[in-house]
Amino acid sequence: MVLIARSGRQIEFAAGVLYEKAYVSPSNDLRALFWVDQNSIIGWVVGFTGWIGKTVQMHVANISATRYLPRALRDASFDWAFNYHNLDLVFVVVNSLNDASMNLTEKLGYKEKTRWENMHDDGGDLVLKEMYKKDCRWIKH
């Protein structure tokens, strides 16, 4: 089940998970969605920061044994950004050495916009990927 983080405590929890798992620096503009399993255990966190104009940065963290991003959370995340918040562009920043993140963002449909060589942690490239609303196959247009 997908839940929106609404309380300060839920936002703090999401911020902690995103910092620990995805190295997302704390931000006052964080908004987040949770994937909660049938036992009321949070397994995934999708966070959004950097709300500028018609854009936002998405962050994804898995804290469960489930390897795959649940479809309902995937669809809800893009619907929430593009339709509920009426944004036109969602972007991600990925370390090129993080194969799981590079593969996930590719499967989700993000396209590489630019790459700065050796600018991410451990000598990886800092890769900026983008998805426009018109190109998102996970939402109703």
C-alpha cells in the first residue's frame, strides 16, 4: 500500500532512510511516499526535493528484502509528481558506479541528460537523468 508521509515524524523517518540508503542530504522541502506491506512494515521510500518551478528531484530507497520497486509505488510516485503537483520534469542524480540505481532509472524510463566524469563518490561519474511528463509511461495523461 502507498502512503504519503504527512506528519513531521513520518518526514523525519523518510529523511533518515533517504540519507542512510541514498545519501540524500536533509532538506526542508522533502516530501515522501512510503510502500507499506501487509504487516504495516515500510519497505520503500520515494522522496522528492528541490522543487523548482515545474521540476523536482526524485530519490528512491529500498529498506526491505524485496528487490523490485512495487508497481503501485512506481505508478503513484510519478502520478503524484506529474499529475497531483502538475510538474513537467522529474530528474535524478546517480553515481555511475551504482549499477542498481543506473539500471532502475533506465528501466523506469529516465534518459541521461549529462554526465560529469569522476564527480561522484568513489570516482564515479555524476549522472543527471531526466523524465518529462509527456514521456512517462507510468501515468495517465
